[in-house]
Amino acid sequence: MGIVKARELTYEYIRRDEEGNVDGITKAVDHVSLDIRQGQFIAILGHNGSGKSTLAKQINAILYPTEGTVWVDGMDTQDQEHLWDIRQTAGMVFQNPDNQIIGQVVEEDVGFGPENMGIPTEEIWQRVEESLRAVGMYRFRKYSPNKLSGGQKQRVSIAGVLAMHPKCIVLDEPTAMLDPNGRKEVIRAVRGLNQVEGVTVILITHYMEEIIHADRVFVMDQGKIAMEGTPREIFSDVDRLQDLRLDVPQVTLLAYELQNRGVRLPDGILTTEELIQALGL
Ligand code: ADP
Ligand code: MG
């Protein structure tokens, strides 16, 4: 079995009035089935409200299915006795780094997770060092987190998750609050975790440039998986992406417009270099 598997996963938020009577139901995830293999880099796209965060919270057992089943490394997320194993296997990074960093000093913050797991002190320090190095933040280990930029803080939160030695990291729009530089730093760190450390990455984002390196992309719409494929397959269908209210990278759009005007180009151009090559320049 893969690292994450979902079958017919449905989740409904139930709103209640003051008396506790059901006031309304939102089906946030609607019969989703997916398989993610260990070591893959997965990107999840979708406009606001399409169900991405709700799906992410199922993988970390913050929420449980209303219907269907989710397995993380073979463990059913509804199985209470596996709760901590599941949370340790699939770590979670959220949008706002300020809500995730609690330590006064970077290295102390990164050590909290393994400390709570009861890891011996010496090993905690080892893990803190490895994790900070993996995200390129080791030289800031003695800093106070509030002296860091957004991108640096977010890399510290990622190190904090990494120190728990997860097999999988789910990042829910980790770059949404960052400037372009911070976004690049974080994405570079995330790619490193995947390629060097072999950690499975599930990256939720609405920045199209960030999914170019993914092995597989899922596009969500109204709680369902509306598209699935490699980045190139996904970006080949510009019309569909626009229907789903997603931005297409500038260079992909330009290539698409050129194609429409009769220039012969392959589908799903993802980078400027590719376009230049394809044009024979
Ligand atoms: P996304 O992360 O793609 O923006 P969400 O998973 O946050 O989407 O939301 C999916 C749907 O569920 C939306 O319609 C949203 O309004 C609704 N929703 C999200 N969180 C809650 C909540 N705590 N209570 C009720 N409805 C919610
Ligand atoms: Mg969200």
C-alpha cells in the first residue's frame, strides 16, 4: 500500500444553530479516491473553497471521514490507537509560520516535536542539527525566530516537522504569506527534502510555478478531483484550467496563444527555457 490512500472519502461540515439543530451541511470533500506512493512529490491545486485544506486535515487525522476511508502508511485514520503514529508519519505545515513557531530560539523550537515524542536528549540535538541543515537554516540556530524573515520562519517550521522524522509532509499553502524570495527559499527546501531525504511531499498551493517539479498534480474543484496528471499534462489543458478558475503560468499561456496563432509548439510548455528551445531560438 502507498503512503497515503483514500477511498471514496467524503467529508461534510455540519453547521448547527444555538439549539444544536442542523442548520446546513457543506460537502467539502466529495468521494475522493487517491493513491500516493512513498517518495512522491504531489501538488494539489484548486481555487478557494475547493476542499484542499479539508483533504489535508484528513491525512493528518485532524478530521475524520464522514464516509469512506483514509489510510496513512497502512493505518486507518479512524483507528484511535494509531493517532500519534499517524501524526508522526504525516507531518503538517500550515500557511502562517507565526502560528507554528513557539520556541524563543530556533534550535529549541525545532526540538519541541522530538522532545514531546520522548526522544533521548542527545538524539534530539542530532535531529535538530540535521533538520536545520536540510532546510538551510543551521546558521540561524541561535536566533530568535522573530528576527527572521517569513521564508526563514517557514523553513524553521518545516525543520520542526522534519525533526519528527515523518515519512510524509503535508504543506497547506506554505508560501501564501511570503514574498517571492521567501517562496523560492521554501520551495527549494521542500524539493530538497523530497529529493535528498526521500520524504513524500504533498504541497497545496495556488502558485502554478511551484508545481512544475511535482511528480503528480491533483486539481480539486467542489470537493472532487477534477484533473490528475503530470504538470505537463495538467498545463496542456489551458481551457480546462481556466474553467476551474486557475491561473496558468505566463510562459505556458504565451505558448498556448502562439499555438492558437499557428506556431507549432509542443503542449504544456512549463519554463521559459523550454519555450526558447521549442522556438528554435
Ligand atoms: P480550500 O482549502 O480549498 O480553500 P476548504 O477545505 O478550506 O477549501 O473548504 C472547503 C469547503 O468547506 C468550503 O466551502 C468552506 O467554506 C467549507 N469549510 C471549511 N472549513 C469549514 C468549517 N470549519 N466549517 C464549515 N465549513 C467549512
Ligand atoms: Mg485552504
